Amino acid sequence: MRNKLILATAAALLTLSASAHAQSTVIVQDPVTTQSTVVIPGEVRTYVMEQQVPSVVFEGDVVVGSVLPEAVEIQTIDGHADYAYTVLNEHRVIVNPQTRTVVQVIE
């Protein structure tokens, strides 16, 4: 009985310490791609929000990872060749111009 109590206490302590480590926060300010997360520079996001372009009807959900067909016109961003943008179904999206993949949906 005593061994079971010690084992249960040890398991609980290990679980709590793992939870504490999982709560770390990292803030990145430069454009970085880490697996599936893309951090967009603030000036790119601001530029996209300020532009007036018509919305395009897009079949399907507007989500990160969607690949835009060639028929959808994307706009370049001066000084930021790694990013482009368009407006799909009234949602502004930032796109990777080389792959035409949506990398961020701006709400």
C-alpha cells in the first residue's frame, strides 16, 4: 500500500512539472517559418489592411494552407517579395506568392 502511494505521488509530481514547462511563451519579431507557423512582419499586415481591392468569391473555406488557383489574382507587396495578398469572401489573406498558399487570414 505504501509503495502504491509513493508511486502515485511521484506520477503526480512528474505530471505537474511537465505542465509547467508546457506554458512557456516565445515572442518572435522577425519573419520566421517554424514547421506550420508563419510570423508575418507587422508592416506587411498593416499594408494589407490599408489596401482597397475587391473581394473575390472563393469556393470553399478561406483557411491557412489553402492553395489559390491561378484564376485568383494576388497583389504583390513592394519591398516584401516573400508575401502577397488578396481578399477572398470578404477576408483579407496573406499569400506565399511562389506557392500561392494562404499563410495568414486577417480577421
